[in-house]
Amino acid sequence: MKILLNDGNEMPAEIVLRDKDLDLAFIRPKTPPATPMPAVDLTKATSAKVLEQIITLNRLNNASGRAYSAAAERILAVIRKPRTFYVHDPSNTGTALGSPAFALDGNILGVVVMRTGSSPGSNYRENAASVIVPAEDILKASKQVPPFQNGAEKKAEGKDAKNQP
């Protein structure tokens, strides 16, 4: 797995946590970058209401030079149970999975993921939707990410784990 950097270079990365409830995987570089990477502040989270306009940020494909793009969308529904998530319609905007979504005031709403149900006998289109997982849920899940360890610490940890009963 690799992280594509702004300058076009790729940085080796690894999955450090999977959250099956949120359908998210948390990744980080295998070695710390020389300078801090830009990040979205998830503590500045907001919520949205039905028909509220939002902005999603995307990265286009290789044929488009991996340029950044933005799209204006609306919240179609707010689902509250079993957990809160926002339904949007990316069909006219091309918003990709993993794209951050923001309120018009600039605060983060969440991240776009694919949610699927488990209805027997239904087809994929009836059983899947592009939704936005709230930033506060992502922040809460991210606190479970183990701290970074260098190679020597990882090897020692693995050795200790093998010696455990």
C-alpha cells in the first residue's frame, strides 16, 4: 500500500487499524515523513440537515493529472439508527470514496464511504449507498490507532508476543 503525495511521489504505508462498524481502515506511512503531512482537523466537526449544501474534496484520476477538485452536493437524508450517517448523491459530481465532506462554514462533516446492507436476494444497487460517516465517529475510532513504533520495537514486540502462553 502506498500514499500518493502532492509532488507525485509515493510513500509506503500500512493499515494500522480496521473499524468494521464504520467500514474504515486507518493507514500511516511505514516510516515517519521528514515533515508533517497536511491533515484535516476532526475536532472541528459539524453536523448537517436534510437538503443542506455541502462541499466534497476529491482527487481526479491519473488521466486528469490527479488534480484536486471540489463538488457541491446536498444531504438527501440523515440516518440516526443504528448510528448517524448522512446520505448524499455523488452521481452528478463524481465524489469518490474516501473524500472529505465539509459544511459551507469550512468545518468537517465527515468522510464518504460505501455502506452495504445484507438483504438476501437483493441486487447490489438496492443494497449499497454512498454515505458520509460523521467526523466525530472517525475521531473516536482513531483514538484506537496504536502509537507508531520503529522497526526495532516492532521486532521486539513480535518476539515477546511469540513467547506469551
